Amino acid sequence: MKIKELYRQLVPRPRTPVTWMRAVPLISFLVLYAVLCIVLEQSGVLLFARPWAFVLILFSVWVWWLSVAGYGGLSKGRALAALISRLVMLGLFVMLIAEPRSVRVRDVISVVYAVDHSDSIGETSVETALDFVINTVNGKPQTDEAGLVVFGRNSAVELPPRVSFPYEALNSRIDRDATNLQQTLSLAAAMLPEENRGRIVLISDGTETEGSISRVLDELKSRDIAVDVLPLHYEYDKEIWLENLELPRFVKLGENYEAAIVLSSLKPGKGKLVLRENGKVVGNPQEVTFKAGKNRYVIPIYLRTPGFYEYSATIETERGEDHLTENNTVLNYIYVEGEGKVLIVTNPATPGDEAANTKKDWQSLENAIREGERNVETISAYEFPSDSLSLMPYDAIVFVNVPADAFNVIQLKAVHDAIFNQGIGFMMVGGENSFGPGGYHRTVIEDALPVTMDITKKKVLPKGALAIILHTCEFPEGNTWGKRITKQAIKVLGAQDEVGVLVYDFMDGEKWLFKLMPAGDYEKMVPKINGAQIGDMPSFANTMQLGLNGLIKSDASTKHMIIISDGDPQPPTPQLIGQFLKNKVSVSMVAIFPHGGEDISKMRDIAGVTGGRYYFPSDPNQLPSIFIKESKTLKRSMIQNETITPEVGMISPVLKGIAAIPQLHGYVLTTIKPRAEGVLNAPEKEEAEGEIDPILSFWRYGLGTTAAFTSDLSPNWGADWVNWDQYRAFVKQLMIKISRVQKQDHLKMWSHTSGNKATIMVEDFHPEESFLNVAARISGPHDRQETVVLKQVSPRRYQATVPLWGKGRYQVISVGKSGDREDHANGGFIVSYSPEFLRFRSNPIVLDEIAERTGGKRLSLEDTSDDIYGRRDPKMSSNPIFDWFLIALAILVPLDVGIRRIQIDWYIIKGWFQFGKDDKNSTATMGALLQRKQDITEEMDSRRGQPDPLNQQSTIAKLQEQRQQTTRTPEPGKTETRPPDKKTNKPPAPPAGGAEGNQSTTGRLLDLKRRRNSDEDKDK
């Protein structure tokens, strides 16, 4: 029964007969709705991701039936409007479920050129490829876009896809010792806009030394990105290369050994074989005649003293007999262990410095170390080695007041690796060129030290502000150099110092890459610097004015600007230079490959007038040191020129036997790191309560111990220490604390390379044989590390093979453990040249496969832009538009409610416009409505054959008449008169005992309704 009642509620019986004419609105709606949806999709205006949802439009039949079968009491017009509104709402809702998407068709092609710049591609081939790129881009349609990617081991975006193509020179810095096509195509595809037709033009020799191209081709095909290929052909019929330089595993001093050289050649030939030891030729060069294939030659060597010996073998041939010279040299080394030494590194003398004055910084310390019965070697920063393996003969390294810009990044990395991996001790001695003022902030040396150059807020220092302006650098990788030296300059600054960078953008003109912000937010700056588009600004004036405005707003006490340019822009006006002088902002100019002497003088004058410095480097490698030097001008406040008596912090063996500590006349501000050992500290200052300035501190870093002495040990700040009777004892105990401890290990390690792999072997010489768990950590190029487990291949011998990841020097640390026993062995090997130089022919088969699987084509150097941009196929893209449909539904809901529930009284609206002169119309309208209701009720009663219980005008009509009489107002100027009351015949009295005569009008109406419902039930 409940199901039947529910069905009747959902599908009621019609109160009046339903004819086909009543279905005209429904049929019209369905036809119009279907036509609209089909037209929208066929015309490409919209598409529906889930077309099956349109089945739900069948619910419109139910909505129509409820409208025509039910009785809502609405007029025909309002009922039709309500039906239409609900059908439209249902149609919109069904469209919403069908997931509508707006369609956009663009006839624009975005092309990314991917140019191979690996070592296997000669410079001539690269220039040919770039000429092809420029020629085809110049002929492209104006609306199409072009971008450029260069790649080797990694990929870099030279220019993103855009309508203009402002190419000047390759500025991206990549590793060229491998070819990774997978990463390149992934990067190029990621750059293509989704709304445009995308295409990649791959220009390469087809060699692939890293990655797997097959992994990315299916993805490109699914995204409908075609890859056109342009093969770079080469094939060498004459090639000579050195494969290996074999040296003895273990050596003893005073004995003769042999160095074996393996030479390979495609054809027979002859040449001169030269062996060098630490850069010096061993014996006489040998004239050799070799056959096609492998050849082996032996040269005797003799070792007299302990130390590190690096050997290089080179084959020299006549011109035209060999195509590649990069693979004609191989390297290897021998380390002969002996008594450890201390290496003192000093600041190189600059022009105008006296040798005697320069020597004072370190001579007192050198003498004290020698008197402590240690061997000392002193070199300048320019002589410092670039390989951590060459530092193995030293137990400790001491930097004495030497700035960071005296080294290159590779040298500092060698120090870091020697400390961490080999256990070599390290100490930095203070001075105006050390720690923060020396430019070591955010370097690998700061990582190794027990102190940081970041100064806490309690140590109040004058803040500096630096604005850097970058102009296009028109030399190979010029813009990359600009970005790199900018980052290095920012690293030197303190966390509270402010820095901002300005560039000239091709699209936006002069602008801040980022406005002045604390240098401590370095990580936020790096992505912006890396993504900068550096253009050729027409004038210095606008950019300098923009930078000056930012510096003026800063509250920094020292304000400085650095500009790197080729001198092309127009000079600033004298008025602008006057503003720089007025606001005490100095400007340093760096002229890199300027155009003509006039440009040089222009930049020199700007620097001279504003109190800055002018630089004219002939080598881009000098740029980092220049920028670091300029940034260091804001760091001088870290030097504390005051006399203090250091206080003892933690008890340390360094202070053994020392009762009183002399005064120091200056030191450099630093902050000690957590878990570091603070032995000597400066007295606490009132303005920096709770903050301690370290003077001498230690900590363990990797396998080594490092120390920071923030004052100096020379006659400058440490004059009282040099004359101190315990000075030598203090230095001796200091060296003992940090120096590497020579431990007798029983493991011996050696390694060799073959092709693109290296084999590591470890042998156990312990008196008692036992099984060891041996592992090795390999550190190599690109700051990459690998850990491998060595397997036992024979008694006491363990071995592992590891793939190589580029040319360079690899350092290996092996550890063998068995119970309480733990032994170490250090070693390494050198990959002399990139494996790319062992490829003597191109591989176009790989390129053809790429083009075939992605739907591209093979190009030639004779092809034009039409061959790339002429194959047009407009791309259709879509975006969801749910919001618009939801807004439409939100508008229709109240409209539907209004149609059904709100009755508009047009007489009232008319009265509003007639300013209320005919108010009685409103009452008349209500009376007419009530009279109409009464007439309908009487008509329905008469149809059912029931007499009118009242037989006269209803009580409601009487009440309405009375209301009209009481609310009617007389017109102005007339006196209201009421007609005399008329006697009416009273209705006959109801039968006795009946309650109907006493019922109200509402009660009588309810009785009528009950009778009608009972009649309907009887009909059922």
C-alpha cells in the first residue's frame, strides 16, 4: 500500500484530461535542447566530456507531467512559465553533469629547438646547428613561437618559446661529458604551451650515454608532440687515443718501478709518447710506432721521497693524423706515505705590497710550528692544489688571513673533501681577509668551520644595501656568468644586509628582478636569478635611477651599486650622478668585452665620480672574485678593532699548562655553531647580553677536526701573543688538536677504470684472518656520491664495480668492519676525459626511431622554415566552465520560486506611476479575485449536484463589500455621504439541532473539501 501511495505522489492522476496539445511545450523544449547541444559541440564552441549524462534529460517528462497533472492553482500563462523555467533548470543541470568545457582553437605552432652541445659534437657542428636554428626562426610566421634548449649530460633552457627570438650567444652552462636525450626531450616538452600545437626539433648526433629515450617517446606521442630530427653527421677514419696509465699498486722509496701506457688507434701510425711527473717530463720523450688496435709501452720511474705524485701520459702526432686531441692524455697518481706535514696557505702579494709586510701575517706562526717539531710547507693561495687527493701528504691545513676570492670553487671544494673524507685537520686564522670579511659566507669552508658568518640580531651591526645591475654579456655563456657571479656576491653578504638585482627585460624593459630584501633570504632569490632574461638595455640612466630610488628608501648605513656591462648603453645624465653623490651611493663598473675605448672611459668615469671602482677583466674567470670583492665592502663592520682579554669557555688540552692568556687587539665577529666546542671567548658585552663572540673553537667535521681562531697569531692583533712565553706551547698543542692522527690500518686499496666503469679492490693484511663487511663511498664529479658494498672474491680480497658519471677525480674511502675491529683505506682514480671522446661516428638510427615513433620527420640543413612551420594543424584545447553553469542555475532558482509564489498586482504598480490617485483599484482587484474564487466554488458544487448551503452571497463576499465601504475615501472637496441602510432578508434559520448554522466560513469550506475528497475515493 505504501508503494502505491508513493507512486501516486510521484505520478499523480491528472485532474483534467491531458491532450497532445498539452505536450507541445515539452516536445519543443526537447527539440530545441537537442539542437542546441549538437550545434554547440559541432561548431566547436563547447564539448562535453561525459555525453552519456544527457540520458538524464528524460526526467523532463516527469517534470512536465507534474506540471500538467497536478493542480497548482496557477493561471495558464504562469503555469507555462513555471514549466519552462524548471525544464531549463533541468537542462542546465544535465549539461553540468556532462562536464562542459569551452573549446579554443589556435592555429599557432610552438617549436623548441634542442641543440646537442656534448663533447662528442665539435664546435663547428654546434655553429652549423645554431645557424640552421636562426635561419628557420627568421622565416617563421609572425604568430608562431620558438624556443631553444641546449643539452649534454643535463639540459638548460636558453630561450623559452615566444614570438620573438632574441638569440645572441649560448649562455647556458651544462655538463658536456655525456648525452642525455631522455631528459632533453622531457624538458623541451614541458616548455611547450598546452594551448598551441607543439613540436620539437632535435639536432644531435644520436649518441646516448645516459638515460633511456624509449621512456619518453610514448609520452610525447600521447601529447601529440612531434619530434623532427636533424642528424649531425661525422665519422672519423683516423683516431688515436690513450686508454690507460698503469702504475704500481704499492711502492717503496728508493726502488725502480715502471709506468705502463696503453695506446689504441684505428690505423697504424707513429708519434711521440711523453710521461710527466707532477708536471715535469720523466726521461726523454719516446718516438713510438704503433699498429691498429691496442699497444702497450713501458717507461721506468723512480721515487725518492714520500708525497703525492701525479703522472700524465700524452701522445703527440703530426697534424691531420688524429681528429680528437682531448683523448690523447691520461692521468694517474701514486701516494707514498711518509711523515705528515702542516700546510700554511697565505694571501698572495698584490702589487704595491712589500714582501716583508706580507710575510708578517704568517712567519711567526710558521716558526712556532717548526719549533713544535713538525714539517711545514708554506704556499700562496694561487699555488694551492685543485685536487683533494694531492692534499693527502698533509696532516693539517691552515688559512692565514687569506680571502676566499684568492681561490676558485674547485680549490675550496678540495679542502672540504680532504677534511671530511681524509680526516685532514683545518684551521682558519683571523684577520681582515678571513671569515665573513674574507668572503667565506655560504661557502663549503663555512660548512666545515665550527663557526658561521651569520651574525645574530643581538650583535648590532651597521646594515649595508647592494643593488646589482646585469646587462647582456656578449660572450659564450655570458649571461650564465652574470647569474653565477651574482649568486656568489650575495653569498658573501650578511643575513641582515639587503640586496636587489635589476635587469633589462626584452618585454618589460627596465625592472627589478627582485627588490631589496635581506640576503638571508638567499634561497628565495636563486630561482629568480636562474630564470632571469637579461636583455641589452639602451641606457644606464633608467636602470640606475630605478636602483637609486630603491637604495634611497633603504635604512642601510652603507649603500653600493655594481653594474656589469659591455658599455653599449647611453651614459647617465650629470643630474643623476649628482643624486648618487648626494645620497652617498657608490657605483662600481665591470666592463666585460666593451665595444671601443670610448665605452671604457664612460664606465670608468661613472665609477670614479661616485667613489666606486672600475674593472676591466680580460678573462670571465676573474668575474667571481671581482663581485666577491665588491660585496666584501659591506662586510667591514664585522671587524672589531678593540682590545680584549679572552675568557676560557670549555676546558681543552689546548690550554694545558697555560695559566694566563694575553690580550688581543682585534677579532672578527662570528657565531659559534651548536655542538661546537668554544674554548676561548670574548668578554660578554652589555648591548649583546647572552651572546658570546667566539675566539677559539673546535668541532668534528666528517673524519677531520677543524678550528676557528677569529683573531690572528701575528704581530697585528696578536702582538702580545707573539711575544708570549707560552706562544709556542699553545701553537704546538693547537696543531696536535686538529692534525690527522696517523693510524696503522691493515687494509690496502687500489682501483682501475675500464670504459665507463671502475673496479675497486680492497685487500686485508691483518695478522689474523677474518671475514670483513667492506663498503666504499665514492665521491666524484658534480658533487655526486655513491656507496657500494664490496663482495669477497678470494681470501682476504674484496671487490666491487661501479658505473662512472663523468670525467674528473674520484675519491674512494673504504671501511672494513668485523666485531670490534674497524679499518679504513683511502684511494681514488682519475677519469681523464669524457666517454664522449670515444665515439668516432654518429648514430642517425636512434634519431630516425625518435621521428618515426612521434610522428616527426627527418630534416636536412637545406630545409627551410616551411618544412618546420608549414605543417600546420590547428590545435583544439578546452577548459572547464562549471562556474558559469552554476551561476546560471543560481539565477534560475529564485526566478522559478518567484513565478510560482509571487502574484504581481499590476494595478498597484500602475498606481505607483500615477502617484496614488486611484487607490481603490487595488481593493477592487482583491474583491474581483475573491468573487472569482466564489464563482468557481459554486460552479464545482453545482457539477456535483449539491445545493448552495448559503443560497446567497457568501460571508466572505459580504466582508469584502464592507471592507470596500470602510476603506473608500471621498474625493477632495466633497463630503462623504453614506446611503441609508437597506434591510435585507435574513436567511432561513438552520434546522434545530444542526451545527452548520453556527459554523464559520472556514469550517464550511473545509466540509466542502472533505465531501469532494470522499467523492473522489468512491470514484476510485
